[in-house]
Amino acid sequence: MGECGAGDRALGLVAVRLSAPLALLTAGLLGGCKSIPVLAGIAAGAAAGGASSNPAVGFAVGVAVSATGSYVVDWVGRTRQHAEQQAIADAATPMKVGRKAPWRIRHTIPIGNEHGDVWVVREFDTPLAICKELVFSVVEGDQPTSKRSWYDTTICRDPSGWEWAAAEPAVPRWGFLQ
């Protein structure tokens, strides 16, 4: 590197060798969870392509690692979303129309632990199930000044219990995961 072949002497060999993994890690942290599988795919593809001297192998490994990583990230998001929806449905299950109850979710990884209140607005029968219409709040964080957002949804009873039934009202809350 540089004129006169300075190489890695200025920063040291360790700093030069760690710069690429640190750059990938920093990009992953700044980009969020959705960018981690892509970065992992790039790194794995580059390593496999370099080790095999075959760019097709590198491309195939990179695509496979990226697709698998994206599937895992989406699965984790859906699992966490379902747990939050089920906590709201469980809080509303025993309630009659006009009643209010608190709900709370505690995830295994303590990110996105939220709480709020849920009201049963009405109960109605359909040809397929008995359903309840709910209005619920979501408080993000435990501070008195934490943001509170409001949503509505429907839960219906099936043989295994009360389940989340509405997709459209939840779209602003959970985005594409619904």
C-alpha cells in the first residue's frame, strides 16, 4: 500500500486484516436486521468463490446464504409478531363488551417488549365463529413519556381458543409481516 510500500506497518497487521469484517459488521448494525443476510451472503459468496476459484460456486453460496438468512429474519419477525398478537387476544378473551384490561409482552430477547390496554368494543356471531372487535393501545417502552399508538382488530374463537382474525387494521403496526 502507498508509495514506498508502507503496507500494513502504520496501523498494524491486525487492524488491516480486521478492517473488512468490521466494515461488514458496522454496515449490518447500521442497516438493521434486514441487511444482515445480504451482507452474510456477500461474505460467504466471496469466501467460497475465492476458496474454490470458481465464481459460480461463490454466487450460488452467496445466494443460498442470503436466502436462508432472510428466511430466518422473517421467521423471527413473524414469531414475535404472533406472540404480541396472542398476548392482546389472551387479555381480551375473558372480557365482556365495554371492559378494559392491560396486556403485556415479554420476548425472550428483550427488544420490543411492549404493553398497553385493550377494550372489547363489540361481540358478534358469524356463520363460522364468534368474534370480538377490539381497540388496543401499544406503549413502546416503560417511560411515562413513551409513545402510545392506537389500533383496532378482530379476534375470533376457533377450537383451540381465541385467535387474531383481522389483517388490514394491523398492516400499519406490523407492516409486511402480516
